[in-house]
Amino acid sequence: MMTEYEMEPVPGLPGLLPKGETIIWQGAPNWRVLARTAFHTGTVAAYFAALTIFALGAALWRGVEAPSDLAGVAITVGGMIVGLALLHLLAWAVARSTIYTLTDRRVVLRFGVALPKCINLPLGIIGNVDLRHRANGTGDLAIKLNSEQRLGYAALWPHARAWHYVEPQPMMRAVPDIDAVATLLARACLSIQTDGRVVPIEAAARRAQAEEQAVAA
């Protein structure tokens, strides 16, 4: 069955860009970092490692006289391998089906392995963006919205900030070169005026630099 996003006129976007709108950046999560941070493969591995140690200790306590006496250990190790393999496969599939897009008007999250969906976040409704650094120059950008419209946590996951269920925050996860992307997003948000007008990104950057110099003085 073909979905509406398999024939995207612009990859990562639900349709052609409106006249005057420009793509600033596009990217996807690093699947290895996504596996550790969103699917908690490290925690799962530690849990199974503790179970394996416990099973081995119990087997030694009872006495090991035949390979069958280590069946519990083998089953635990097998469960760990299968479980971690499935989580890594899921992380790879999520990263492969995800495209984050930043334009001079909005942030677009296109994601979904089985049920693709596309979420548009106009820059004017972004109230705050929290940056969290991860490994190898990657990081997360959690977006707090200042509009009354609420997005469902389950509909956003795993592209949602953890533990924020009442007011879910969309999140761009495991983004490579996170500092550069965060700078681009900040400048794009600064380019949106309170009356909805858009000024060039370069002008917004100059304004932000001037404000920083004024504060430093």
C-alpha cells in the first residue's frame, strides 16, 4: 500500500514550498545515538547483564556438572542479544523514516515507520528551544510551543521530550552537528517578527550579535 509520503514533491515536506519560503537545513537522527537515548539500549544491556550474573551465580551455587546446568544463563544471554538487536533495528528504521526540516517559516517533522505523519511547527509559535548535547557532536532540540494547540505525546513519540506528558514538546533527536543546527534555528526564530513578518536570516543574525555585544558591554 502506498502512503501519501512516498510521492513527496520535496523530501520531508508534505507539499511544494510556498512562494518565498526557503529550506535552511534538513537532516535525520543518528540511529546509533537514537538507540541509546530514545530506546535506552544501554539500560537494557545493563539490566540483562545483571540478570546474567545472577543466573550464573545461581548455577554455580547449585553446582555445574553438565552444560544443561547453564541453560538459564544461555537463555538470559540469548534474550539480551535478541532484545538489543530488535531495539537497534527499530532505532535504525525510525531514523531512516525521519526527516527534520528547517525553513525560514517553520520546522517540519516527518516521521513514522508504519504510519508516516508530518507535523508543521510555524516559527511564530515556538516559545523556547532547549538544547541537550549528546555523543559525537549530536544532540537534541526540544521545542516548547507558546500556542494553545497541543500535540499528543503518543503521536509524537519518539520525537517528544521525555516526561512532558501534559504539555508535550516536539523534539528533534540525535541531530548531527547539533551546535550548527541550533544556531540556524535560533536565527530563523529571530527572523520572525511579532507581527508575523519575516526578515532575512542575515539581518536577524546581525541583530542577535548586536544584542549580545550590548549585554557584554
